Amino acid sequence: MLCDRCNENEASIHIKKTIKGKSTEIHLCEQCAKETKENEIINIPISFQDFLVGLMDLTVKETTFEEQKESQKAKIIKCEKCEMTYADFKASGKLGCAQCYQTFNKQLPIVFNKLHGHTKHNGKVPTKIGENIIKEKGINDLRQDLEKAIIEEEFERAAYLRDKIKEMQKGAKI
């Protein structure tokens, strides 16, 4: 893709601006990016804590009034061990102690989901026995979904999950 400004060099910097719902994209080569005001966006210093706080603040948008009240209550919650508040956590991006995980257990999954895209740590699996471990984990996840479907009286989904578990058990060495 060629630079939008000089139309000669290959564009290596791609800037997307969204202002009042209107998005514009600018593709610039390195030389043009240095010469233009668009480069000011790139040079804005931002710390990891600021980035983390920004992600946490994204959770407040598009929430109901009740959820916003809960969020306000969360800012008041204080860890009994280290006395850190949720507002302190948001400001620093770091928890004070191990007890903070229990204290902020309702807020942290939202933050982790925003940061990582999920709330479970999968970790690495040994290559020799990895296939069976992955299948076993898949079966366990399906069993949890099955229990949830039964509790919520979604019997068609429960039957589907039951059949899927049986199918996976046939292929796995469990």
C-alpha cells in the first residue's frame, strides 16, 4: 500500500482516527509520518498503568444504572489485609496482596476479560500427553455446561451436550 501523502513510498504507519463516530484511516510512509501532525498521536507518552486504567474504564460504558451503582460500590470496597481500594488498584494497575483477589473477585474477571479476552489461564500442555489432557479438559468443560443447562432447564441443550460428551469419551483414553 502506498503512502497517502506522497504516493511514492510504501506505507508503514497506519493511523485510524474515530471522532464523533466518524472513522478515517491514514496510511503514511515513515518520512511523511515524521513531517506531518499525525505523528503527534504516535509520540503521546502512555504508561502501562494508564493503558490498564483505560481498559478498566471501558467497562463503565454501555452499562445499566444498576451496574454503574455496583461499580461505584466497588470503588469503596477495601481489602482487609492491605487496605487497598478498587480505586487504588485502578490507579496503580497492581493489587496490594493475595487477599485482594478475594476482595475484588467480582470486578477482576471483567478486567481480565478486557485485557486477555478470557478469564481462564490455559497454560502450556506437554506435547507427549497433551492431546489427552486437552480432550479431558474439553470433556470437563462440557460437563460444567451440561450441569448449567440442566439447572437452567435447557433440556435440548443438555441432551446435545450429553451426546457430545459421550462422543468425546469414545475418542479419548480416559
